[in-house]
Amino acid sequence: MPRRSALPAEDGSTAETPEPSLVWTRPATTRRAALTREAIVAAAIRVADAEGLAAVSVRRLAIELDARPMSIYSYARIESKEELFDLMVDEVCAEMLVPDLPDPWRPALRAVATRTRAALLAHPWWVELIGRNVLLGPHGTRYQEQLLAAVRTLDADPKTKQAVGVTVETYVVGQITFALDEQGSAETEHRSTTRSRQAVSQYQRDLIATGEFPQLSSVGPPEPSSAADRDRYFNLGLDWLLAGIGASLEPDAGPHRAD
Amino acid sequence: MPRRSALPAEDGSTAETPEPSLVWTRPATTRRAALTREAIVAAAIRVADAEGLAAVSVRRLAIELDARPMSIYSYARIESKEELFDLMVDEVCAEMLVPDLPDPWRPALRAVATRTRAALLAHPWWVELIGRNVLLGPHGTRYQEQLLAAVRTLDADPKTKQAVGVTVETYVVGQITFALDEQGSAETEHRSTTRSRQAVSQYQRDLIATGEFPQLSSVGPPEPSSAADRDRYFNLGLDWLLAGIGASLEPDAGPHRAD
DNA sequence: ACCTGAACACCGTTCAAGT
DNA sequence: ACCTGAACACCGTTCAAGT
């Protein structure tokens, strides 16, 4: 930032014209040039990851990028904040793409599910947005293509194969939704300071003590599960799902009919 | 509302004392008595169902209930808007309770899944909230109890049985998340006026035309599915899931091992 | 034409003042 | 003590004015 000394020469210097800066001291790119759509979306994702979706505001992004609020609209070329959310959703979809998708459908689906889950754990707010933002950006489309590619070796009609892909995707998103409770997402952590974990489990213990919850009391209070536990149960459910798909669509491998 | 005429008698009337109202003209219950927590939560759910979660604001509820904004806080006895969301989430959990849960785990899980799905289709915003609001209200706890009751006839250790319940719940929530795209939720409908369905499918068609999406182009563009279709695919995926669970946990009924 | 400052119509919540 | 009006510190977005 070149400073121009418009002050009267109190210090004895005689500089009254704007001091011409040397090319070396001048930044090669102006700040404006850095205010690209990519930078804006990246900043939004950074804020959402760290502080939750609620912290993503046009004004906050402006501060983050050292710009004025309305510049966010003009430089990202968005017409509303919701369009910014569209861009954020699509960006995360890029992270869900598996570099080398195996050919057989089981490992392929497992790879997609694992990578999708990793991306969603890193960007928990995605789940909140996907309910209202359709998956149709370039990366979202690529993700759908990947899902179809994963099931292409299955011997079934296209509609059914698509249903398999969607079912697996669906399972991952659902798992994440509940995993977020226990994991320490930005919002969850904030909540736990407000109403202490202790008060919460005390309340649940009191409820169970009424005797109205025989199943819950026999299992005991739901203890917080570790990350390793959650991985294990995620894979267990995925096993069940893939086994069921295999049993229904590849009856030669072990015929079993659902009731 | 009894009016007291404190105005000077410009109209010639001589009423300077507060006119005593007849008992018949006085409302039996004051408006304040109607401003209960139940009424506030019900109004919030009504607004969220009709116009989406974003339309639920303290000020809006005040208007809806003919009260002042801060009265919402005092009468619902909430300390923040987020606590109102907690109450809304728990209220919907009540709708997920199945009146007569069958004993065998398959029909029981099917009944829970179906009813959960119906509740979520009626209150799409629930999914948006559940990511950050733990299920620990009285009805939420009752729902967890129901999930455990549904799997109690399964021959497996408690942890595994719990995983079965969570997996099914997870599947339902995931399905809803994606179903909302296609169904006409409040927000989605608003969106479709902003960016026309036509522009959207045109964009996707152009993307596919690039040839980068061999799978998608062979399946054809994703046509909007009917409600009946969505029911069918929901049940299809649920069949796969239940079949997989059965095959893994009841190997006597048809041994099949997942790879 | 593209960019943006000021203004508008909202928010949730604090807090002091009312009863 | 309980309730609430006014005020505060934010929002997203419009629009007219700047360049």
C-alpha cells in the first residue's frame, strides 16, 4: 500500500507531490484482481467449515476479502446469497470424485461412499444446503456420472441401477446427518457450551428413570461414540446395504428374497 | 378489547368514565391465555410447512399470534430462537411414533420407516434442523425407544441391533434429503420461479452434449419422477437394506456373506 | 458498462423501564 | 416478578450515484 504524505511538512521533509512508487514496491496484481469468484467461494467455504453456515454472510465475506459488501455480488457474479450456496455445494462435489474408480460395482460403490463421507465430514454444512439446492453444477453432474459409472457392471435395467446409486448416496448423507450430533461440528460445539453435555445426559437419565423406556433402559444411556466406532458402524450399515443389493440383483451368488 | 373513551366529548356524548362492558361482550379467555408454548410451536410449524424455515422469525410469529416479538420469548419460555427449533423438532418426532408396532423386526422397521418418511415429507425443514439439534426431547426419546423396540426380536447383540435401527433411520432421512429436490417443497417452489426448470434442464442437456458424461447420456436426462415412482424406489431401497440385514444377522434364513 | 455507497426493510436479542 | 418497548447490532438486497 503506497502512502501519500499529504500532511504539511512538520517533520522537515519537502514532499508535497504524491511520491511516485518504484515498480518493485508496487504489487503486481491489484487487490481487485484477487477478488475472483473462486476466491469468494473459497472464503465462504473456509468460514462455513470453521464457524458454520450461519457465519457466512455477505458482509462477513467482504471483511474476509477486504472488499465492500456489494463487491461480493458483482465479482462472484451472483444475484443472491443463495447462488453463492449453489457454488459452495458444487465445489464440495468436486471433492467427492474418486480418482480411479474400480470396475466391479461393490468396491466402486464402497469407494464412492467412503469419499463422499470424507467430504461431508469436512464440510458438514453441505447436508444442510443439499435439501434445497439441486445437484446440477458441473461438479455435481460429474458426481452423478460417477455414481452411474460405479454401478455399470451391475446386471440390471438402467432405472434400477440408478436406484442403487441413489440408495447408497442416500445412506451416506443420512449417516452424516446423525454423525454430526456426536462429532464436534462448529455449531454443535457452540451448543455444548450453552447447554452443557452434563445437563443433557442428566435429563435423558431422568426420562429413562420414569420406566417409560424399557428398551432404552436395558441398553443404557447412549454413550458418545468414538470416531473409530462411527467408522465401524458406517461400514457395517454399508455392508448390509451392499449385501442386500447383491442378494436382490445377483441371485446366482446366493438367492435370498426380501419379504 | 374494551375501548375506554378518554377523548373529550366532541360528539356530544357525556361518557367520561370507562364504559363497563357487559359480561357477554367480554371474551371468556384473554388473548394472553392463548399465547401458550404449544400455540407458539404450532404456529412456527405451520409457517415452516407453508413457507419454509427461513420464514420462521420471532417477529413473524408475533404477528401470526397477534403478540409483541418479545412475548414469544417469555411465553414459550425459550432463551433463543434455536430453542424454538428444538421444540419444533421434538414435536415432529411425536408424529413418527407408530401406534401399534408389530413384533417381528422386518414389518416393525418397515412401519417405522414409512411413518418417519410421511412425517418428514410433511415437515421437510426437519432434515435441515436435525443436523444441529440433538434428538433428546421427550418425543425424540420416545422415537429412539421405538427404534429399539422395532429391532428387539433380532438375534444380535444390543450394539448391533442399535446399529440396525440407526441405519434404517439414516436411510429414510437420506432419501428425504434427495426427494425434496423433486418434490415441491416451499423453498424449491420458490426457486423454480427464480431459475426456470427449463433453463436448468437445458443447462444439463448442454453439459451432457459435451460427451464428457457417457453414463448420463446413455441413461438420458433425469426426468422428474412422480410421487408414485419415489414411493416405489423408497421401498425398493428399503427392501435391499432389510434383505442385507436379514442375510447378515439371520444366516439360517439364507446364508450370504458380503465381500 | 461496470462497480459501489447509502439506504431500506428486515433480523435476533439486550436491557432498561414499565406493571 | 414477570412482561415488554425501545434500542442495538446485525442481516440481504435495492437503487441511485458514481467512475
